[in-house]
Amino acid sequence: MYNPDTDFIFPSRVIPALRGLLGPDWQAMCDEAQAAPQTQPAHLSFVLLMVGLNGCESCNADSYKAMRGCTACSVQTIERFPGTEGDLKEKLAIASSELEDYQKSLTKK
């Protein structure tokens, strides 16, 4: 089954659908990610955060998540997140640090 809303990993086009799901801290995180160019750390860190939360790396064409689409999967993930907006900010900071470490490793080679 093919769903046109299903991508390989979390697609940036879903960010606006997530913005209103939580409070002002989450909205600011979404706004910053959406405003940044797709090649910039603020955007990439948010995508990395969502890939981890959604479990995109284990999604495949035959999975229930893929059949529902990335938007529905991401909305459900944020709505069911057991922590606080502060926890999401911490996870975003970790994703940002991981991205920075990866970028540094590329320049060392």
C-alpha cells in the first residue's frame, strides 16, 4: 500500500502540523526549525529529534506507521509524549549536540 504522506525519514513539511500540539516552548522550537534553512543546524536538529521520537529508522513500507503516513505518526508521537516540553527541549539539545559532534567528525577526516 502506498501513502503519499510517507517519506523515508521525518519530512520537514510536517513541522507546521506539530506546532499547535503543545505549549509556547514547543511552538518556539517548531518555529525556529521551520524558519531555518533545511541545511542549518536548527532545522537538522529538529529533524533528528523527530526521527528518534518517531522511530523512523525502523519504519518500512509494510508497517502500520507507514500506512498512516508521516503526519499522523508525528502528531500521535507528540500527543503521546510522556514528558514535558522541557524534556523535549532537552532532547532537542541532545540532538543538536549529536549533530555538532557528527559535523566535527567530518572535518577531521
